Amino acid sequence: MRKYIVLYTAPVTATERFAQVTREEAQQGMQLWFDWKEKLGSGLVDMGMQLGNAMKVSKSGISKSDSNIIGMSILQADSMDEALEMVKGHHHLQWAEGAEILVLEEMPIPEMQA
């Protein structure tokens, strides 16, 4: 099995989005995450967390990033196709207009293989 990093993007942060919904709507949103977790079972290695306060580090220094990545999860699957099926129709896509999901495959480094 391979691991896949899932990045959730949106034009608004989770904090901004939660400020726009009622407590009941927020609870319903969290229930969707728990339902997804149960559906995936062992395929979900780490449900993840909200992400924010992104900073960019370069040779020129450190600055605030304009990243729109607002969360992450880690999956395990036999193929990219299987990982994509796991996030197909994911409730995050309803989070806000323009919300997207990026799926990245963890690639082994041959020189580091035992």
C-alpha cells in the first residue's frame, strides 16, 4: 500500500467559514467528517487537521504565504485511482465556492529503501 497526502483548498479559512455558520451547521459539518472516517476505515491513516498561518521560507527570507491550503489528511491505498475514489464526492467540495482537493502520492526514494 502507498500513502497519499490529501490537501484541502478553499478561498476562505476554516475559522472564517465557521464564523459564517450556526453551531448546528458546524456540528453537521463535523458529522460529515466522522461519517467519511467510518466509511474509509483503515484506508484513512490520519484524518488530519485544519491548517493555517502559512509561512513561506525561501533563500530571500521568510514571509507570509498566500496558500489556500486549509487542511490535510493521509490515506493509504493500492493505487492513485483508489485514493481518488476515496475523495470523489467528498463533502469538502461543498465547503465554499472554489473548494478543491489535491491528492499527492508519497513516492519512495530508491536510495533510502532497505
